Amino acid sequence: MQNRVREIDYLKCVFIVLMIIFHLVYVGDKYPYAKQVVYTFHMPAFLVISGYLANMNKGFGKLANQVKWLFVPYAVMEAGYTWMASLLPIREHIDELTVAVFIDKMLLHPLGPYWYLHTLIVCYLIYYVTSRLRPRVGTAGVACLMGVAFYAADGLLGIVSLHNAMYFMAGAMVRMCGLQFMRAFSPTLLAAVPLALFCIASPEGLDRSTLQGFVMTWLAMSLALAAYPLFGKKVKTATHFVGENTLAILLFSPMFTIITKHFVPLFAFDPTALLYTAVSVAFTIAGSLAVAWVTDWIQLSRWFSGKRLFNKPQ
């Protein structure tokens, strides 16, 4: 892909790894405060990036095709996750899976990490419609219209969370205003100072729906970008590869994080759970990419993701 911003791939790698770490029940239970901190910014950062990368300079047919190939894998994996939630003793367990419950999870309140794709679909559609009016109302007008539409989609229809949509909108506005990504999220190690102060002095604000959550998301992205030049070429290449394949990891990771529960006794000798975490994250990423490779090998990718090769970078 020409003009690919490798720092964005790196950020996607950082935040998908954080997602996996704190989807490991053992880690989340052992470090609940760290989980609360990370949950404040890791998926919001993904939404900001998605808003920035969203290209609305296309016909409706191309947009509809893009949305379709988000919805198909979303629907397949969400349906499977919902069904398994009715069978397995997980935290999102469904006591009685009825048609009404199934429809609710598919269309309104997705389970697992798939809420992100559901949110992305809604945001894409609203962004596309409102951006068509930009020649008449200007960038500020589009921002107002998007805000009203997201508010209605949340308050009236309940199909998207307003604060999640606002993160997508923030990224979209950065792009629409013509700002370069690296200028909007300037890398600086100094971001660690206010980020740490927020975490220590204001724990009640550790929520993505708060103003503090918005600021912490920007600070986390800035701090992560500041660390990027410190890595060697091989590490950077590895982060780029993972960042290019975050969709596969998002889709298939629940299949492997649930298996890692059985790893816990093997690492009982490590009270920090760091070794368990490293092995489980590597296992989950490798397993997710292996499933994606198999879908390519059996030529299922064109029916599942609309591409001949599932792992082909967007």
C-alpha cells in the first residue's frame, strides 16, 4: 500500500495486544486497576484511528460493499459468540438464548469484542451521509450533523454508544481538517506525566465516556508514538505485520483466549503472571493468524471478508 503510515500500524499493534491481555480473565482479575486504566483508552484509540482512516470520497456502491464485508464477518462471529455464550460459563453467559435475545445481540448489543465492528458499521454509514453535505454546510456543519445523528442513534435507536461514536468522529474530523496524523498526535514522552497523574489522582475519571477518558486516549497515543523510534528494525517490522492484521486478530482471538484459561496452572510458579501473559498473547495472535491463513487456503476468504486473501493489508 502506497503512503501507508507505519506508525498507525504500530499503534494498532500496541492496542490489539492490550485488548488481548485484558481479555485474559486471569490477568484482568489479577490486575483490575490496570484493566480499568487500559479500558479507558485502548478501544477508543482504535475508533480514533478508524475515523481518521475512513475514506468517504467514494460512491455509495463502494461504501455499501465495504460495509457489507464488515457485516458478514461480524454477523458470523457474533452469532457464534452469542451461541457459545449460552453454552459456556463465561462472564457474558446467556441463561436462555431466545430469538429475541439473539436479535438483540446481533443488532443492538453485541457480545465480546465484536461491538467494535458493529459501531464501525453504524459510524461509516452516518459519516458517509453527513459528509455528502460538506459542500453546503462546511466541515463544522458536518461535525454538528454527525454529532446530532450519533446522539439520535444512541438515544432514540440504541444502535450505537454515543461516547464510542465520538471517538470515531474525532478521528474523522482530524482527517477532514487536513491534519497529518503525526501532527495531530504529536509523539512525546512527556505525555507519561499527565497520564500517570490522571491514573493516580483521578481514578474516578477512568472511563472512556468522560472528558478525562478523551484526554487520556490522546495522551496514550502520543506516548506510544514517542516509543516507536526506540525500537529496532525487526521489532518495528513485527509490529507492522500485527498492525496490518488486526481485523483477523479481533475476529478470531476469542477462540484462543478461552483456551488460555487452561494455561494458568502451568504458570502457577510465576506470581506476576507476566510469563502466562506473554505466552497467552503469542498463542492468541498466532492462532488468530493461522485461522485467517486457513480461510485463505480453503478459498473461504472471498465469502467471509470479500477478499481473495484475508490477510492482505487494507
